[in-house]
Amino acid sequence: MVWRALALALAPVAVPAAGDLQLSLPIDCPPDMGCYIQQYVDHDPGPEAEDYTCGTLSYDGHTGTDFALPTLADLEAEIPVRASAPGTVRGVRDGMADRLFTPEMAEALEGRGCGNGVAIRHDDGWETQYCHLARGSVTVAAGDRVERGDQLGLVGLSGRTEFPHVELIVRRNGETVDPFDPQGDPACGAAPDDGLWLAAPAYRPGGLLSAGFAPAIPEYAAIKAGEAARDSLPLDAPALVVFALAFGARTGDVIALGIEGPQGEVIDHSALIERDRAQLFRAAGTRRPPDGWPAGDYRGTVTLTRDGTELERIETTITLR
């Protein structure tokens, strides 16, 4: 079992100015799933990348906002993608396969990086586009009128994507607009009080997506797929390892991993992050004692710390029997 802070919490913001597009969230995610924003619109005009808070949650040239599911396994929940504002469907694409992007696919995906998607025209030159929907899930057609909150499809893995998410792209008169900073003038550390959102998702500068126990250090692919964690282990398990998946880690961050068992502390390990990472995992553990593991419940605790301040904490438990 895992306890974690809820993501995509809503923060009150000022109502957008008259004539501006007003947006609701494009993803209908259960609060306990822990959906989050992986990347924002890039505000840096050069080869570097910068989100609207002057943070690192973007990459060079990124024009959308990526509302993501924590793991691939969460796709099974069939999370709806919803229209963020009323309008008329300009166009749709469906039928592209759901699979993780690799560099070998780049040429075949030229001009189709959005994958399965929907584009909606709104008043006053505004347009929203929803990318990477699941194959066969698109529920609207060109010319349809949609209202705010209408289902457009399901979160998927189509197009040029390495994680399950819906990318929301906002344009006005063909130009990209960051819904968190429509004026394109990042105010470092300031609250998004001039965004287009009816209720803006609170900014999360990085965090912990999942954690669990395993009998060995898991493969990264298994962690991202949501397939690495065990519910229980036998007393002769070769090792006891706690792991965590994180996003938005920055140089100098520290991920601490600890395990406590029926007889007290089992491990206490800290890992220094040496460079900015969009996603990463860390794991720590120990081999089985000569007499085997004491039966009972074990608790794993993972914390992400930045500049001496704890950003997030996850606790997870397992029973050895």
C-alpha cells in the first residue's frame, strides 16, 4: 500500500480578463491516482528550456502542457480527456498505435507527433488541441459542437510520447499561448494569477510518483510500467529493496530511502541527484540476513529534498511471511 500527496490540486486564481479563453482541466483523473504535470510550455527563446515559473519543467521548443499519469499501468483505468472550453471541433485523428516513442520512429511520425488528437476552435481566434489520445477512443468528429467538460477521448500513448499523458496546446490566431502565463512573461516564483484557468492546477516543482518494495533492484522499465512493486514477499526473499519513481529532479536534490521492520531500522540511504532529470528512479536495500527475514510488516519511506526543504514524501508497506 502506498500513501502519497494528491497531485493536480486546485489553487484559486483570478478570473481571466474579458475576451480571454477560460479553461478547465483537460483530464478527468481520480484524486487518488496522483496525476501531475510533467512539462509546461517553454519560455526560453534560446536552446535552453524554462517553464512559466523559471523552473526546469519543460524542454526546448515545447508548446503544450503535459497532464500525465504516474505509470503505464494507470492507462487501464481509461482516464477521460475532456474539452477545456466550449467550441467547434476543427479536426480529429484516430487509429494511431499506443506505444512508447523511440528515436527510430521519428521519421515515420513527422507531422504526426501529436498522435491521436482533437482540435477545437473557440471564439476570438482561440484554439485548443488535445494530443496523444488512446487509439479508438476519440468520441467526436469534425464539425461537432462541444461544451466544456464533454469527453473527447481517453488518455493514451500515441504519437511522439514517452509516458502516458494528454498534451493540451493553446493557440490564439495561430500563435502558441501558455495558459499559465498568457502574456509570455514568466515571473519567477510568482503565483499564476493571470492565467487562463478557471481554477489553476497548483505548480508542483518536481515530486515522487510511486514507490514500492521488490526482492531486487527493479528494471527502470518495470517501474515506469507500474509492474515492479510486490504486495508481499516470502521470508527467504534474497533481498529487500525499496524504490521510488520521481519527476522534475534538479541538480543537488536528495532522495532518501529508508526501511523499518519488526525489529527496527533496516536501511537508511540518501542519493544525491547529480543533474536535472525529467524522470528517474532510485532504489536501496539489503540482502537477506543469515537467519532469514523476521516475519511481519515493513515500512518504506521515501523523501525528496531540495535546498534543505522536503518537497514530498511517500510511505509504502509490505508484509513478509
